[in-house]
Amino acid sequence: MDLAQWTDEQLAAAAARESSDGPAFVGLVDRFRQRVWRICFRLLGHEEDAGDAAQEVFLRLFLHRGRFAGRSSYATWVYSVALRTCLEMRRGRSRRRRHESVSAEPGWESRQPARPAAPPALALDLTAMLETLDEEDRALLILKYAEGYDYEELAAIAELSVSACKMRISRAREKLQSRYPESAPQNPQDPQK
Amino acid sequence: MTDFLDQLAEMEVGEPPPEFDRRFHERLNRSLTVQHVVDLLTGAVPWAVLLFLRAALGVAAFSLTGKFEQDRRKPQ
């Protein structure tokens, strides 16, 4: 039995039959660890929180492993759980830190991912800009532009229609443009790109 | 704006921490332990309490009436 040859859905079905975290579930964790980690890190922007979130995602996948109905691909289901988990964590974190300044936290800068220097014309703090958006809009922009999901994938992950997804991303871009006009492109492109 | 947002893809994301799997399995084991304890408390313990309660009530009834439960059920 070579689990590496199995599709995600076959592994998920085998994991649902396992009474504990057997080889099929461990195989799924191996397969999705890196991608889930990337999503959590992108959305939470903090290594410790991303680790917590990614563990929570796999825990939920394990506890609800019998609930995957196959209406979408297993990968989409995993990313959807990751998105919801991160949004919940961010909401919880923002409630806790409502009166705190994140940037004032000692050592915060040193825990941020290495970032290439932005071109002078765009020397704005991209992270801070995205923080001004609604949580879900921010997540959609990050998944689209940082992780490269297309609208169909995003719609399935966020459980929206494709048109709603396009609309939200377009509006989020407009919001950023109106709040930070200096970040507008020199040659405006099709916003639905 | 598009160029600006494209910078998001250039932000590097490292590998998951090396202790990620160990921490996840510790968390999973804790969660399974809690789940099993809850199952025990909501399933087996009430069943055991009811079983022994019935015996205790039988003793109390015998002490008060001098008859066993099955004696009281016998048709006259």
C-alpha cells in the first residue's frame, strides 16, 4: 500500500475510517503541512500564531474527518478550514489587543518574515495597508495575490460565488486605492485581472 | 495597485518550525484524551451510577419493607 500514489480524496476517505491518527491521516498532514502553514503565516503574519493556527487546522481536520462530503476537492476543503480558523484567530486576537499597538510590542519587527525592500515609489507598509481592510477582504487579497489562487478556487475556499468573490476583491482594491492614492499604478490595469 | 499587491507574493514564507509535528501530535493527544474522558463521563459513568443506584435502592427498600423487589412483584 503506497499512500503516495493515492489521491487526496482517497486518503481522506481512508483517514475517516481510521480510529486514530493512522497512516492515512499522517499522510494528509504531510501533504498539506507546508501549504496550510503558508496560508496561516500569510494571514496571521506571526510565526507563533501561524503555528497555533496550523495545528488547530489539522486538529479540526482530524476531529471532523468523517464530515468531508466530497462536494469540493479535499484541498479546497482544507484551505477553507484554514481560512476560517485564521479569521477566527484574528478576530479573537483583535478583541484581545483592541487597545494595544501591535507595532509597540517588543521584538515584533524581528519576528516578521524577511521582506524585500519595496521600490521607493511604493514605499508604504503593505502589511499596515492591508490591516485597514475588513478581515475577509484582507484574507481574499492575500490568498489571491500572495498565494496565487484564481477566482474559482477563492470562491470555493471562501464559500462565495465567483462573482461575489470578484466583487469583494475589486472593492477591497478600490478601498486601498482611495485610502492610499500614492499606491495606485502608473498605468491602470484591468481590476479584474 | 496591481503591482503593489503583487509584492505580496515576494514576501518570503519560511518552512514550518521543526517541532510543528510534535506539537500538533501533543495537541491531538490532549484533545483525544479530553474527548475520551467526556465520553466516559457522559456514557459509562451514568450507566454505572444507575446500575449501583438500583442495588442501593433495593437494599433501602428491603430494609424498610422486609421484602425483596422480586417478592413484591409476585402475583398474590
